[in-house]
Amino acid sequence: MLLFGLMEKVIIIGSGCAGLTAAIYAARANLSPLVLEGRQPGGQLSTTTLVENFPGFPEGIDGPQLVLNMHKQAEHFGARFSYAEATGLDLTNEHVRLQVDDEDWLETQALIVASGASARWLGLENEEKLIGHGLTSCATCDGAFYRNVPVCVIGGGDSAAEEALFLTRFASKVYLIHRRDRLRASKIMADRVMACELIEPIWNTTVTKYLTDEKGEMCAVMLRNVETKEDRQLEVACVFVAIGHDPNTKAFAGKLETDPDGYLLVRHLAESKHPGVFIAGDVADRVYKQAITAAGSGCAAAMEAERYLSGLH
Ligand code: NAP
């Protein structure tokens, strides 16, 4: 367990691509950073499949393997890791104070916030209760449980396309339910989806209700065509929600500047408006949201933190 009152040089919140890259750079600068991994170690890449666009891997690399490699690389240079989660922030003193797991407060000379983003849900009745009972946001984690049964994916972006393609390994049929008449996914992913016989797109349609069997497991969804307003029932054993992400900024509410959607605001390079607090990755990125841009901003945040600690700012 972490010690109360410990003074750290650099604390990094988050262990996705941004946090781990920041950890590699800060550790190589001999700052012995402490990485708070939080509830989803490895960030979004830990729930993805093959990453084909991270430079240096011509055959692609599995997301979980990529973050594991980064973790090892950071550890090799002296980064320290804890599963603790940042739950509060105090910026009123000379040094940044950070609360972990709603208990201890740590002090740090520099803080890098790379807390990422979390899967968005539809907000339908019973949604929370159904997670793990036929409702999920992670095909890599749960796809293999649904063999030879029909499933559906909700969304029209790259995540939805990737999830749908992955699920064709197991499911008898994959319905891709999208509220528009075309995918927003990149062309290469959209083309793959459209060429796949096992995937059936259902356009201009939203899910309005989850239906369960007598054991409380998902068995069907109610669909509404947004143009004709017609409702119909679709039998599926599992619903994979892939409608984007929201930035993880709850712990910093009112303490760090955000835009109206909760994304942290970066002033210059990776700097926040508070001296000693730096920002990296998807928690501040509403545009690119790529592993490589997250890694790049993690690098910048660590280099800015190092400059700050050397009094160069
Ligand atoms: P996204 O691009 O924001 O797409 C979200 C999708 O969900 C959109 O099609 C959106 O519909 C739909 N949606 C949002 N809210 C909804 C709601 N309440 N009900 C129904 N549908 C809803 O998110 P993403 O797919 O997670 O991708 C995020 C970023 O990661 C993107 O930049 C993407 O390129 C990247 N990514 C890349 C890869 C890859 O390169 N292999 C894989 C995954 C993600 P509208 O189209 O109507 O807005």
C-alpha cells in the first residue's frame, strides 16, 4: 500500500498508451515515476484486438501485447506501478496533492494526467445490471462466450467495425446496428465490414430496449427505425456497445479546466493551467484518439514535466 505523505517526483495517472509512454520517458530521465494504473490497466488497448496502424509492426500487434511491452519497457527503466486509482486532487498547495482510492493523499512535484476515456453506454433501463449478462463493450473480452448464436454491435465507428469483424470468429450472425445510413469508420474498416457475409448492417436504427429471459440474461433487443418510426424485436444473445468514449475526469472535476464535454484542456504542449500538472492522451483528445497520438502526447508530457522539475519552465 502507498504511504501517506510520500513525496514523489512524478506521478502518472493512467497506464494506457499515453501513461506508459510518459512512464518510459520519465523513467529514462531518472525520475522514477509512480504510475497509478487505475481500474483498467493498459487502457483501451487492453480491450482491443489487432492494432495494424502503430508504426513499427508491419504485421500488426495485439493491443494487450503492445501495452504489456510498454509496461515492461517502463519498468525496465525504473517506473513503479500501483493498481491504485486517483480519486481526488488538491492544487491549493505548493506541491500537487493527489488522493488515491478515496483514502491516502500523496504529494508530487509533477503530475501527468493520462486517465484516458471509458466506454459510453446507451443509458437504457437495466443497463448497468445487464453488464456481464449479455451486455458488454468489449468483444475481445467476451466474444468467445457467444459461439454459434446471433449477436449485435451498436455503433458506426472504427470500434464498432472492429468489434463486428472480431465477433464473426464466434457468432452465427453479427448485426451491426447504426443510427445512420453509413458508417463513420475509416474506409478500410468499413470496406471489410461491408464485404463480410456474416455481418448484417441494420441502418437508421436505434436500440430502445434490452429484453431478458427468465434467468435475467439478454435474449433480444427492441429496435426503432429512426425514419419510419417502426419498432421490431431482434433476437440476440449478446449486445456489444461501441458508441465511443467519454473522458475520465471525474476525479478532477472543478480542479482542472475542461471543455463542455469534459475533455481536459491543454494550454501549451502538454501543460495544464496549473504549474506542475501535465496532460496526455485521450483524456484531452476529442479529435485523433489514436494509440500513436496518445503515445506522442505521453512523450511530450514527460519531457515537459522533466523540464519543469529542472527549473527550465
Ligand atoms: P466514434 O468514432 O466516436 O464512433 C462512435 C459511433 O457511435 C458513431 O458512429 C456514432 O454515431 C455512434 N453513437 C454515438 N453515440 C450513440 C448513441 N447514443 N446511440 C447510438 N449510436 C451512437 O468512436 P469509436 O468507434 O470508439 O472510435 C474512436 C476513435 O478511435 C476514432 O478516432 C477511431 O478512428 C479510433 N479507432 C481506431 C481503430 C483502428 O484504427 N483500428 C479502432 C478503434 C477506434 P454517429 O456516426 O451518428 O455519430
